[in-house]
Amino acid sequence: MLIDFFYTLRSAKLPVSVKEYLTLLEALQADVVGPNSDGAYGIDDFYYLSRTALVKDEKHYDKFDRAFAAYFKGVEMLADFTKEVPLDWLKKTLEREFTAEEKAKIEKMDWDELMDTLKKRFEEQKERHEGGSKWIGTGGTSPFGNGGYNPQGIRIGGAGKNKSAVKVWDQRAYKDYDDSQELGTRNIKVALRRLRKFAREGHEEELDLDHTIHSTAANAGYLDIKMRPERHNNVKVLLLMDVGGTMDEHIQRVEELFSAVKTEFKHLEFYYFHNCVYDFMWKNNKRRFSEKFATWDILRKYNKDYKLIFVGDATMSPYEILQPGGSVEYNNEEAGAEWIQRLTHTFPKFAWINPEPQGVWQYRQSIAVMQQLMSNRMYPLTLRGLEDAMRMLSK
């Protein structure tokens, strides 16, 4: 069984060696992972043990998770669930569907009213509610809770499905984009090469074939090898990528772009943000709350010769761009628009790559706002869009 698991990981292009596989077997034989109180071995325990033994770099965790899930899919379904499930839990699994007429009748609160009302609900509410229009609960039309519908509310728990929440009362975990994702097409690389500018620099590391032939011929046929400095791409790129939320729909395409950018540009710096840039960004999504990079520091650290490229769908509540405290995750002191303007003023060569189909841009108010802030330098994540963006950045 585990031999097939090993080959599954290798097929997923994880750098797993036989030595690491034998380490996993030794750990199992030594009972590093023991049985639960009921005598059964949990799949979660084996997951953490195998990941520790087989994966040596955090950047491969996402690949490992996908390969692990693909191989062990359905294993947990063999468990015998004998405990009685509380009725309250079952109620949470029900989802209510609203008609267009019902949705049209629901009133939308403005920002200040929404925040003030939430504060009152926390002070007044004493028990769980479901299906209502006032209290914090599930399955209703209240602007507070999850599993229901409201044109503009605050999601508390659960998973978003209507994309209408202006704030999320929940700490979410995002995954880093996989920079080694193989491209489905070479066209992305070809488009990015429009931005490449080569210069001869560094030590003599490369054979100058033309000069060697000419010099050898001039030397009566005696080989005269000539070397030259290796060609390096001297373009500098600062890549800022939106992650999580609605960007989950575009993970594969953004990973392809990220992989191509890392291949094509030697001088690359990248950071993550969620929906809009505020006063900090991060490089590792697993440690995004413990390893923050102040946006002010990023503005001071890199010279204006860096090409600034945003990658994001710009799909959010306009409050997240224009309103102090508008972030869905925390109370930002300054509006996202202020930080966007600081970045574009610091780095004159900038562009925004949007994975959302260009045909829907006109129906998203936040995209229109972001286009204005970006001086209409927003391009779709298509071959033509990338070529246009690179052509503009290379001027």
C-alpha cells in the first residue's frame, strides 16, 4: 500500500527519495504514531508523520496535500460513526434558497449602521438563532451570520457562497501559490519575455562561440577559446498577489503565471495581500499573522526602477478600497486606495493583471474603482493581455 503511496508522491513531482520513504517505514515500525483511545489509527496522525518524514521544504506542502488527498480519498469514510449527532448540528447543514423576489425585499445597511448594529447584537443576543432577519445566526436574511443571504453583511463562521460580505469575522488560512507549477502552455513565458532586457555582466562564465571561431581562424587554426560574461536579465520585478476568497477560483492560472515569472526574471520580489493592499503584506501564507512586512518598509526598500505588477481579481466590496476599516479581516486605519496610490507613485512602471474574464469587469463596481486608481493599466490574464501589459511596462 505504501509503495503505491510513494509512487503517487513521485508522480506529483515531489522530491521524495527512497531514503525518506524508509525513514517513514522505520517511524511506523517504532510506533511513533500510536492508536487513539478507541484503538484505531487516525488518518490525521499518519498525514502529519508522513509529511514530516517525506517533505523537507514547506513550499511543497500544497503539492503533498493534493497528492495525499488523491491517494487516500475515501479512507475516512470507513470509520464507524456510532455517536448520536445532536439535532442542533443537523440544522446547521440545511441551506435555504431564496427567490429573486425575496432577495429584492431585503434592505441593505450602510457601513456605519452595519457596524453599530453588530455591536448591539453582541450585547443583546443570549442564544443561537436560525432563519431570522435580525440576530446573529444561520440560514436567514440577517446581515450577521452565515448560510443565508443578505446583499451586504458580515459573515461570522461558515464558508462564503454569495460573495456579498463586506467583513469576515473569521481567521482564514490561505496556501502559497506553487511557484514550480508546470505551465500548460509556453505562451505565458513568451509574453513575459517582452519585458526582458539583457546585459553582459559578471564573471567570464560563458563561451563566446563566434569570437572563438574568429580568433581560432586568425591564429592559423590553433584553438583560441574566448569567454564572455554571462547574459543576465537586469529587469527588476515587484510582484504583489491577491490570495484567498474569490481568488481561489483562479489558483491554477495564477500558479502558472507565478511559475513563469520566477523562471523569466532573476531579480524578483513577491508578496501576498488579500483583496486590497493595506499597511502590511506577507510572503508565507501559513505565517501571515506572525511574519508581516510593513508596506511602508517595502516602499522604502525597493528602488523606483522595479516594475510593479499586481495580480488579483479586484472583486470585493468597494468599502475595502475606499473606507478606513473596510478590510474584511481587520480594522485598517487608512483606506486601501491610499496604499495603492503610494505604491503607484513610488514605482512609476506598474500594471494590474486580472484573472477575471474581461467581459464581467463592467458589472463589478470594485473593478471600476481599481481601474481608476491604476490609471486604466489593468489587463486580463490572457496571452494578449500579458503582451499588452509587458509592452507597456517596457516603454
